[in-house]
Amino acid sequence: MTALPGGFRAHVANIGIKDDTDDFVVVAADSPCTTFGVFTTSSFAGPSVIVSRDHLSTPSARAVVVISKNANVATGPEGLANAREVVAGVAERLGCSPTDVLIASTGVIGRQYPMDRVRRGVAGLPSPLPCADADPVAAGIMTTDTVAKIAEASVGDARIVGVAKGVGMIEPNMATMITLLLTDADIAAGDLEPIFRRVIDRTFNCVSIDTDTSTSDTAILMASGAAGGVDLDAFERGLREVAQSLAKQIARDGEGAEKLIEVTVDQAASAEQAKRVAKAIVNSPLVKTAVHGADPNWGRVAMAIGKSTTADEVDQSKVVICFGEQEVYPTAVDSAGLDALATYMRGSDVRIVASLAAGDSAATVWGCDLTAGYVRINADYTT
């Protein structure tokens, strides 16, 4: 078990939204603590995002409630009222203001919460919260995930613990599906926000499963301060370590996925160009299926570079493409080399590197192969 950082407790339960798995999670700090949230850029954002954004108009919160297996998106005024009722009910049980409680929700779009069950779940919230471990929290927020996602790091006397869910409808333009990052480090709000945004941009914003941005993406960072102050640079490194681990776990667990794809674009003219090209490669259905079939077809990578850049950005004669450590363009690979590459690509991790010879910037992104399993899962999702 992975203990929650100092100053945090949790409650995890099944309230009957779907099947017999846990679907209701509350994580609370002993007192209001420095908190930031980053949310979906979707214009179809759900009530959970709307309410949480409003409550984080000031960087402080006491608790987060997560309802899984029902997104409560596109549910109109009733859905918004229900989200606010959940927040108010949790706040009453915890003895705090409703504005101190955030909410996240994930699952099927277009369905109202089963409020009779949700109300019973909120009414059954124990005081004090009984759980001191992160593992039940990570499991309780899952939907179609096949494994719980959890990571931790230590920074001086402080700890950072993160949990995440998400395997489909993933092309973050802000953060990721649902991620809760908790720390007992004492960090001022003015320092925590820029650190959080930098880490988000280099980790969760570098994940893509299927190019589809969720309506419910939520990433929340809470700092209780229970362990005292830490070195800010060390804290940022630790937070990035946790976030990157979660990002890669999400990519590896993509719906139907069998392989993790890591794409690095270097020698780019800018960080924006590097990420743009890397995302084009990892998002290409042709690249994804080539990786799935262990086919070292570097032409598909060249295609993705070409479609995401202009002729004045990239000189194709100077580009270098590698699969693993093997250069495949412009240096030709003989038949024995292709056989070795196919063997490499049958592994669980496939790395693609594209060097653009245009500058000094680089970006790394993560995704997964495209399988028949992805099609089957999403063809049958609501039925």
C-alpha cells in the first residue's frame, strides 16, 4: 500500500452507479490547503469542471469528491444542480464550506447521476475519513482502466503521491482525464501554480491515446504543508517524476493497447514545433498500426512529419528517423536489419526518434498502438 501524504485522508465506496466496483471517492485535507486545478479546454465541459473551476477562483480547497462511471456531461441545468448538491452534501459532512470542495466525474456522457444512490453515498460519508492509503483511491476512480495508476516521490521530508485514471478519449489540451496529486510539502501559492503548469505541459499534455479531448479532464494538485518547506527545484523534479510516471501508465493502459509508444522529436526549431511533430507521429493511425504489427515502416513516420510541418520549417534531406537505436532514414536498413527491427518492435515498448536538424528544442510524448481491442471496447461502450 502507498500511504497518502501527511494531512490527507480518504473514503472509498461503491454507491451502486455501476456493477459492484467502487465508484465514489472523497479525499480531504485536515484543513484548507493550497490547491490548483487545470481543466479541459472542451466547450462541452461538464458540470464537475464548471463547479471546480468556480471554486478554485482562489487557490484553496479542503476536499475532492470523484464519482466514476458517470460523467454527468451534457445533462443541462439538472446536472449542474446535482453536481452542486453533491459538493454541498460532502462539505456538510466534512464541516467546511461548499466552496472548499471540488468535484470530478468520469464515465458515460449524457446521463444524469442516479441521485437517490448518490445521496445515500454522501449521507454515509464517515467522519473522520477512515482511509490513509492511496491505492483504494486509485482503484475507486477507474472506469475502463485495466489497472490502477499510482506513483510517488520523496522530496526532503515531504512526499508527493499521485493517482490517475484514463484509457480512452485522451488527447489532453490542459492536463489529463482525472489526476489527483497530493503533497505534504509547504509551498506558497505563488510558487506552486507555475511549477504545476510547467509539469502538466511536459507530462500529461504529452499523452495521447486517440486524439479525442475529454469533456471532463481534471488535474488537481493539493499541498497540505504538513511536512514543512522543501527546495522548490527538488519539488518540481519530484512532481514531474510522479506526473511522468502516471502519464506513461495511462498511455500503456490505453484501451485495447498492447504496446507503449514513446516518440521524441529533437533538433527542432522550438518546443512548440517539437511537440506538434511528436504528437502527429504518435497520433497517426498508420504509425500506431505499424507498431501494433511490428512493422518497421519508417515511411509512416516521414508522412507524419511532413503533414505537421511546412517545407520552410523542415528540410527533408536533413531529417533523421530512428526506431529504437537503429537509424532507418536516411541510412537504408538491409534485410537483416529489418528483421532485427521487427523483433524490437514486437516488444512492449517502442521508441521512435525524429531529429529535424532545425534547432535545439526537443519534446517527448507517449501513446499506444491501435488494436482491434480499441475498436471493440468503444463499439460496445454504452451497450
